[in-house]
Amino acid sequence: MLSSRRCAGTERGLCPPGAAYGQSSVLPALLSCWGRVKQSPIGCVLAGSSRWQGCVTVCCPGVVESCWGGRGCHCHCALPGWDGGISLFWEHGFGKFSPRCWSGSLFLLFVIGTINVGIPHGGICVVGSGPAGFYTAQHILKHHDLAQVDIYEKLPVPFGLVRFGVAPDHPEVKNVINTFTHTARSDRCAYYGNVTVGRDITVGELQQAYHAVVLSYGAEDNRVLGIPGENLSGVYSARAFVGWYNGLPENRDLKPDLSCETALILGHGNVALDIARILLSPLDFLRKTDITDCSLAALARSKVKRVWLAGRRGPLQVAFTIKELREMINLPGTQPVLNPADFTGLENAVKDAPRPRKRLTELMIKTALEKPREKAAMAQAAIPRQWGLKFQRSPQEMLPTTDGTRVRGVRMALTRLEGLGDSAKAVPTGDMEELECGLVLSSIGYRSLPLDPAVPFDTQHGVIPNSLGRVTGVPGLYCSGWVKRGPVGVIITTMNDSFDTAQSVLEDLQGGVLDVSISREGFGAVGSILRSRGIRPVSFSDWEKIDAAEVARGKAAGKPREKIVDPQEMLQLIGH
């Protein structure tokens, strides 16, 4: 009979010398330990060698770590009069012993061989607190009852691209933060923000402190066009522009010039449509979102009323999805301008295409070919803002103004397609055209960067070489998310990818690939190193204070939150 109330003073990290968190090895001959009980903090078992040095662990007087039905170990406070006797039963099919409490003496049922129960103190750390990091942690915690996962993040605030990449008018996509918050609040998960791995702490130092290290730090850079004039004023990467209106600290001072009437977005992906929608959305729509106040003020002064989205290939190769396209088509106060000639004959071409591609193409065809009725045509003529898709155009040069300081247009090479479907390649025809615009946004993809010289990195593809998330040539090191597979896919793609990496970690724990017989200090060691370097981590409870302040500021302005964009202001708010 146990109460589930947690006892005070039983925190991880208090194991005495020679003790390992949640791990023991049992050999059948050790019957001499009959009836012995060792007192130590939660989950500690004396593990000075491969032989079991203590028969059972009582976390503190009257407390036992118990596992019921293979569901996981939890600290329980015993009721008055409990004498500390437990028995260990082998959980068939689960691969571990289950301590069970009895009001009597200690009983042991041995299984021949060595049996590992859980992970010694140290556990697993994840670098990056975006979707890849949190989904990796979530899967490990769900499927390993004794795992401890520490998440490191270079910013004070968590959630990565969910906070800084998802469009402000897509709040439903951000609901996944609730799941991540649940994970972060787990007793077996800890968040350490304001720690830059590769600068404040090396990957090698993390590997010394943890049994497994998972790199999930995403794509921190953007791909470049590599054409003349790319550095002219008025030319921005989509990543920087999205970071600006979403409050990413490094982009808070971007100050894009929106004084022109025509903007050109290079790319046909969801990010390109997000940017077009933000540029053309009615201000009343944006005021109800968590877009930053400075971005909203700049958009209120914007003169942009026409947005073109150009891509190297054709309608059958666009990367955006039907949801985003439909949002653009239905955006109030705007008119889609699609050239019917671009879609002639495509009905037959998509007859046997996968359903998502077929529906997407059919919507584009309908929008391009549909002729509005007279009354609707008059209304459309009065619409002040337009957007459109331009196909089979490849940028060759950013054209400067006469003084050479700003962009005034883009020289485009017309292309033809060789091949079919997604594998079709754009080949220049030799013809050129110039498109006038005063704002160019390059949305041709994100790019991951090397984190640490000790970590292998494929610079050509911008990924860490790996097999199912296991970093090539570095045992105990893993990767998930964009840095594993490249910056493609949506959040659910990242979820599945991260689950796969987490499963590789679990398999390596189960199969003995990771040596968990040696205790690692985890954040105990990392924290000491960070203190010696003057780095003060931000906890998840610290983040929740920042969160509360943002929500309060947003409420005063009639919006979900007002993001704090200066890291120093964040740190001051929590007293760092």
C-alpha cells in the first residue's frame, strides 16, 4: 500500500559516489543480499561494478521507487508502519525488473544473465528546442520510463520555428506548443535556454556528460542565389523577413523598405505564400495576431500593392500546398492574377497524379480560367491589391537603380522543362526578360550550418551525415529534423523524422550500443562548466515568466501576445 505523494528532498543528482541513477545489473549468484536495504536518494543503486552491489534502493526513509505493470518508475511515500520490504519481479516482454512493495521481507526472483534497468544518472541531451528537439524528447520519454532528457537552446525562449517561423495568422499550427509544454514540464525533462552549443559548451563536453547527444538545431541560414546584385538594398532572404515579422531576435533590426508598389518573391513554396499573404493582408487581420508591433507599424506604411511569385519550373512542380493557396485566393481585398496560357492542357496531365497534387493543380486551373461575372468583374477592377504566379523563370541578375544602391528589377532567364513531374528540370531557353520591382525576397530554402568541428558535416547538402539519425562515425551522437534530412517538409514531417531518431536512441540503449554502466553527471557537469564561463541558463519556469509577460502585453493591445524581441530584455525580466 503506497501513497503517490512525492517526498521532499529527493532530487536527481543527489546519488552518492558509486551510485548510478535508475540502473542495476543482477547476477543470479548474489543471493547473499537477502534482506539488505540500502538507503539513498531517488532511483540510486550502488553500481560500482557490473555486479549488483545493493539489493534494493529506498529513496529516503519510507520511500521506494516502484514500477507497476511495466508503466514506469515513480517515487512513492510509504504509509506509516511500512517496513521497507519489496520484491523484484521480472516483467516478461518489458525487459526489466519491477520493484513491488510488500509489507514483509525482501524477496528476489533472479533471471540468468545481466539485466539493465533504465539509464544511469546522466541520460540524454537534445540540442535545439524546436519541433525536432521536442518531438525527439517526447518519444524518448514516452517509451523509456527511466530516461532523463535535457534540452539545450541558444535563445532564452523555446519552440524554434513554431514561434519564429509559423505565420502569425496561423495560430492553429502553433497549438503544438501545448504538447511541447507538457513535455518540458515532465519531471524527467529539463530545459536550459540561453546556452549556445559550440560556443558556451562544446559537443564533446556534452558527450562526456551524457550517454547520448541528439543534435536538433535546425537550419540557421538561408540558401543564396549566387547572382550579381544579390546584396543590393531591397533584396532580402525569406528567412530574415519571416524572422523580422515573427520577432526572431537576430532579425529585429531588419527594417525592410516597403516603399515600392511591386514586390517579387523568388520561390513557389509555403513560405513564399506566407510572405505574400502578410504583405497584402488587411491590417485589421494582422492586428489580431501575434505579429510584432514594429512589423505591424511598417506594414501599415507599406506601399506594396502587387506581389509576384516566380519559380524556375511549372505549375505541376510548385511546392506550396492547397491550404496556403486557397488562403491567398480568398484573401480579402486582393485579386489573383494567373495567366490562363500557363495552365492550358494540364487537366489531362494531372488525371493520374496523386490526389494532393491533382487537387492543387485543379484549383490553380479553376482560378486561372474562371471568368468572373460582370458585377464581380467590376468589383475586382476596384480591388487595389494583386498577386500572381510566374512560371519557368530563373533569376540571373538583380538590376540596380542608376545610383547603384537599390534594386529596381530582376533579369530573368526563361526556361523549358525536361522530364516529367517532380523530377522535371528547368533548362534555359536563351530568352530573357526584365521584371521591375523595388523589393525582392528570396525564398529558395533554408540551410543548416556546422555546429562544432567535432561533428561531421556535409557542406554540399547542408546536413549531418547519418544513418537513421545515428551520426556517421560518432557513437552516441544523433541528429533529427532539418539538420538530419535537409530543410523540407512541414511540422508533421519533422515529427515522424524525430520519432525515427528517438527510436534509434532507444534501440541503442536496449541493444547495449550505448554504455550505460558508467554514470554520467549530466547537467551537474555541464552546469559547472557554464558557471565557470559566466553563462547562466534559463529554465522552463523562467520562460513561463517571459510568456506571461508577453501575453499580458498582448492582452493590453487586443492580440494574443506581444513578443519580446530583445534577449537582454527577456533576461532582465526574469532577473538574470
